[in-house]
Amino acid sequence: MTKIAPRQAYGEELVRLGQENPDIVVLDADVAKASMTYLFKEKFPERFFDLGISESDIVGTGAGFAVAGKIPFINAYANFLLGNGWEQIHISVAYANQNVKIVGHNIGASSGKDGPTHLPFEDIALMRVLPGIMIVEPADAIEMRKAVRAAAQHQGPIYLRVGRLPVPLVTCEEDPFELGKARILREGQDVTIIATGAMVAKGLEAAEELASLGISAEVINLHTIKPLDEETLLRSVQKTGAVVTAEEHTILGGMGSAVAELLVEEFPVPLQRVGVKDRFAVCAPYDELHNILGLTAKAITQSVQRVIRKNRQ
Amino acid sequence: MIQGKSLSHSELSEVARRMRRHILKMTHKAKGGHPGGCLSATDLLDVLYMNVLRVDPQNPHWDKRDFFFLSKGHAAPALYAALCERGFFPEEELFTFREAESRLPAYPSCESTPGVDMASGSLGQGLSIANGAALAAKLKGSDQRAYVMLGDGELHEGQVWEAMLTTAHYHLDNVCAIVDYNKLQLDGRLDEVKSLGDLPGKWRAFDWNVLEIDGHDLPQIEKAFAQAQAVKLQPSVIIAHTIKGKGVSFMEDQVDWHAAAPSDAELKIALEELK
Ligand SMILES: Cc1ncc(C[n+]2csc(CCOP(=O)(O)OP(=O)(O)O)c2C)c(N)n1
């Protein structure tokens, strides 16, 4: 399967958008080489601003650009941007409803070997509690391009989660993409696997394995984590009666929590969340870290078996 | 009216007197707010809104407007008084301050109030915003300017110093910061809580053009804004020495009036002093 790094697609699409729309400006916090915004910088140096290692300042500066009518994309490592800049995002972006595109890089296990100081597994939770901010994590590079474009067109704040390492292509150029609209990638009857980002490929892999065990799994690519596409999710779960969520994030307050909150209120069914289980990571390469943290197709398969067992009891 | 009004100094002083009365009546009626830090900022906001800012009360989102960000958002009543005097809304509306569905919430909100471009109340954020707006103006080739008012206590926030570097690095001569240097904060005197040391020296060391003035002297204030505008390739900060609670004898230089609403009797005395 072809693999492309989401950040590569992000950086390239930003350049294309820059060509089309002179109002787009890009801000970075001294990680332009990692975020790939250096591509934009090379092409449009006058519209690129390196704010240095100042994650609180970059959020406010982005908000100021938005006040003056520009469309700022602000970039930094997700943990530092959302950690240091949370209160600025809270007031100057969310409460002020400014059209700022917040782009968190190196998400999840992206820089596995750097260890816990560099591994954002809490960013979705940090953004979910802020009213009015859309949260988007594309499943692959193709979808990333569409998401960046849609983010630029969307009027309002948005948080885009961008991974560093290549992930398999699981969507096609022709697939429609709409912010806020979940996509069913594989239809099934027995269980709904709801995945986001790099975990979508693993959800599909698990579904394949489950099919050989006689279990028919529906796989949903939930690229927009907020607002939740309640309609698509409920329709699927009403059909299957069991759910497994999968995300490269802590299970506390993330996508799985959002789905669980919805289902507990609207249609309670057995549910398991695959994600980081309230622990810090360790220093390990990406794939190894995914194995250590249980972010695997196997973990999804086992969780599916558990929810199905619960339904039979 | 888009250009500043060019009021004379006696007219400005009359506006400042009215603004102080508005502030006291607003906080009295709302039984809350921060009169001390409003009254120290009044003369600065008076000159800024009457004679300096190019804004259009009929069209608050006019795309060539100058920007003002009240980073010390707790002085919202002073900002509302200035916006009212500039014609953004009628005087009666001032007295809806802090009411549930009012357009004039306790702290500034750009979603609610005509003429307010950014939410504030969480100290430390305004200079970054001004930098962003100023950079955008430069990019557009526009002569728009961005003004921001900071409290002296607010300068404890690290983000301000990040932003000071940004302003200087990009040579944003269209940014003018104003420090309301009243030497008091919430818990006490700045020098007791955490001293700022050589404040002008610190801004200078960050490559800012520093103008130090008496923040209650209207001609000095007006001159400082003009000087700031004349300096090229360097941002300016007006360090305005002020008195917290200025204009009301029993509030002046009193920490206790940081956040306290005047009672009926106190209001009466205060208004008498500001007749
Ligand atoms: C980030 C943040 N921390 C704390 C507060 C609470 N607070 C409100 S006003 C204030 C003191 C501000 O002092 P200063 O900036 O000197 O303002 P002034 O004396 O001019 O009113 C504090 C601590 C706040 N609003 N924001």
C-alpha cells in the first residue's frame, strides 16, 4: 500500500492555496522544517512569519491577522502549541471567534523516539472543550489535501491534526470530502469501527481480519471529530449495535469519549475505546510505540470481539 | 466621522470628566467592575479615541480602521465610555454594563460590542494581537495602526515579552503600546508583589522607542501619540505614569479600589468631585 506523510501533503497544499488566495498567511514557531511550511516560505516569503519559539505569542499574532481580515495558518508541534497556547486559543481565538487555522504537528506517536515530552496524545481533549473550534484529523495524505483546502474556506476557527510519518492511503482522489461529514469506508452489520487519522488504516485492516472470523465490521472514517456527525454515527450504530473507536490519542476526552458521550445519551450499546490508556508513552520508534500503547489493528480486533461478546451475553 | 475629531485640550478635558462620571455610574449600577484601573486609563483613552484613532462608528468593521486592543480587559468600562463618547452607541446603553444580555459585558467581547475588535480579560494577550493586525496592515500596504493598552501588573505575563520581541523583530512602527503605569495591581503595590525594575530600560533593551509621560497630562499624551507615529522602523511604547483611581479623591492610589463598586453615598461624593 502506498504511504505518504500527512505533513508532506499539508505543506504542498498550503503552497497551492497560497497561489490561489493572497489572504492566506502562514506563521510558524521555529519548526517550519518539520511542519513543511518551509515550502510556503520559499514560495511566499512575504506571507510567511516565523514567530520563533513562542507558542503563546503565535496564537495571538494569528488572531490579530484574522482581525485584520487575513486567513492565518499557525503551526507548531501540537503539544507545545496547545499546551503553551491553550489560554490564548481559549480567549483570543475561540471566544473571540477568529478565523484562525490552528495546525498541530507531530501528533500522537509521530516522534516516538523523542519520548513523552514530544508526544501529543492530549490535544484533541484540550480542543474539544472549547466552544466553536472544529477539530479535523484526516485519514491520509489525499484527505489531508482536501482538509487543508476546506479549512481555508471554512469561516471560523479550526484545529487540524497533522502527522509526521507516512501512513497508507485509504481514500481516493474522487472521494467526496465535507467538513463535519463522516465517511463510511466499508459497510458491515455486526459492529461499527469508528476511527480517525492513522487509525483508519488499522480499522480497515482489523475489518479484513474480522471478516475471516465471520464478523462483518462497518468502518467509519471520522475525520471531523468536532462537530460530530451524529446522524451518520447513530444510523450505523442502530444497525450494528456495537462500537469500537480507535484514535492515536488518550482515551480520556478524545474522539472515543465524544462518541461514547453521544451514544450513552442517544443509543447505549457496548463500546470499547482503542487509544492510549491514561499513561505516558516511552521513547520508541513509531511502530514499536504503537504496539506498546496498543494502537494496533490487533487491539481493534480484540475490542470488537469483546463488544460482540457483551452483546451476546 | 472617521478621522479623529481634533478636540482642543479643554474639550478633551471635558470628555475625560464625562468618561469618569460614566465609569463611576456604570460600576455603581452594576455593583461591580474595576474603577481604579479605569480611572487611571481614562485620559489616555480619551485622547486616543477623540483625536487619534481613525475609526468609523457607523461602520465598526471598516477595513481601513486603526485598531485598539484593551489588553487590560478589566478596564472595559473605560473603553465603553470612550466608545460611547466617540459615537459607537448611546449613553443610555452604558448602564446595561454587566447585565446578562447586554452588548457591554464585564470584559470586552468582539462578538458583542460595536467598535471592539478582540476579546480580553485574560491578561497578557493584547500585544500579540496588535502585532498580528499590524503585520497584516503592512502586508496590505495599508497605513493602519494598531494600539494596545497594557497594565503594569499585566507585564508580569511572559507572553507580553514574547510579543515585544516580535514587534521589534518585524520593525512594526505601526504598533504603539501604552503602559498604564499606575504602580498598583490586584494584591498590592507592584514593588511589593513583583517589581518591574527599570521598566523603560527593559523596553529599550527590547529595541522599542520609549516615550515616558504623565498619563494625565492631555497635551503630553497627544504629543506622545504624534511622536510615536513619526518614528519609523521601530515600535513605540508610551509608558504613562498614572494614578490608579485618578479624579476621585478617596480612590486615588488605593489598592482597595482595584475591583470594588462605589456605594450610593460614595458615588454621590465622587460625582460631586467630577462636576
Ligand atoms: C491571566 C490573568 N491572571 C489574573 C487575572 C486577574 N486580574 C485581573 S486584574 C489584575 C491585576 C492587574 O493589574 P494591572 O495590570 O496593573 O492593572 P491595573 O492596575 O491598571 O488595573 C489581576 C491579577 C486576569 N484577569 N488574567
